[in-house]
Amino acid sequence: MTNNTTHFGFRKVASEDKARLVRAVFDSVADKYDVMNDLMSLGIHRLWKRLALQLSHVRPGEQVLDLAGGTGDMTRLFHERVGTQGLVVLSDINAEMLKRGRDRLLDEGVVAGVHYARIDAETLPFRDNQFDCVCIAFGLRNVTRKEDALKSMYRVLKPGGRVIILEFSAVQGELLRKTYDLYSFKVLPLIGKLVANDEDSYRYLAESIRMHPNQDTLKQMMQAAGFERSEYFNLTRGVVAVHRGYKV
């Protein structure tokens, strides 16, 4: 892809159009987002997120930026760790998803120690060296300029801070890969049609996973952005991976 074009699923689109197209997808699925997550992963996404939390080494009193935080799953987990003396910023570029996350957390009694921000991961509006941890869970693949987003995450981290990237990745093993492809392109859109009345959005989600950089490529991108000790942990045979890097 050139600087002027990018991928939206398998489609080649103008770079300036991707954010609008992604926003339309998540506007469409916001109502059923949590239900669909449970159905699509058979609930395993909750375990993946808890493992990402463990790898973050977040401690009480720290400040965390939850990018593309959607309906607030990771924010709630981080809030349990940092407590009311710390801070978690739930952020998303999509207003509808951010509203869902805020309403959900408020309904659950999560008030003190959580702020909300509608922001673009590529141009974070925070000062340098502000956060102890930046996390983006299942959101990086939707970012148009991933290199810019990684550099922006690096900038806002404190020295010693870490980035946590939880994302679908390259499945390990030929048999599992074939089964996963069948599920992704046949079953997943059907579930989207039946439950969310939106087959196209879930077909895009399956395509966006395939276009996302694999484990080693993303690790190299993190290193290019300045992160040290970059590493990744495959979960469920690489269906997802947690990448972690540090700012020194």
C-alpha cells in the first residue's frame, strides 16, 4: 500500500476514507458488540483479556490509557488493579462505542478513577511521558497508519512504561488454520446476520484479521517505533497474540 491507500478488509481504499468506513462498522455493531464477542469466541475473549492484564504488570496507583477501549472490558480490569488512586482513560475514536463503554461502567458503579476521551490513536492528545501503560485490545488492526499510532503510544508512555497490544494474529498449524478460515468466512458472517442483522460488518472483521501484520512483523514495527524488549505471547495457537514492549 502507498501512503495514499490502505486496506479496508480485502478492499483497497483511500487512506483518508478508512477511519470513516471503520466508524460505520462499529456504529452498526455497537448494540450487539458484547453479545457477539461472547458468541464469536465462545467466551474465550474474557480469558485473553485477563492474560493481557497479567502481562501488563499494572500496579495500584498507576495511570493507564486504554485505546480503542470500546465497551470497557479492559478498562474495568485495569481499574480493579490501579484502584481509585490510579487512573484509567477509556478512549475510542468511535463515539457510539465510547458511549456504550461509559454507560456500562457507570451502571456497574465504576466512577472514580476513570476518564473518557474520544481520540485517534495516531495522534494522541496527551503530554509526553504521562502513562505507565498503554493498551490497545482488538483495535490496532483498524488503525490506518499503525506506525504513527505506535510512535504516539511510545511518546505518551513514561520511561519504564509498557505497551500491551492484544490482537488477532496468524494461526499456528495448517489444520487449525483451515478450520479457522472456514469459521471466519462462513460461520462468523452468518452469526452476524442472525444476531446483529449485519453480515457485512462481520465479514469485514474477518478480512481485517487476515490483513493485520503477523506476530513477527508487528514486533519489528514496535522496535522501529522505539520499543525495547519487544516480545509476543501466542494465545490459543496464535488465534490471538499479546505483544509487549517497554520504553526505556
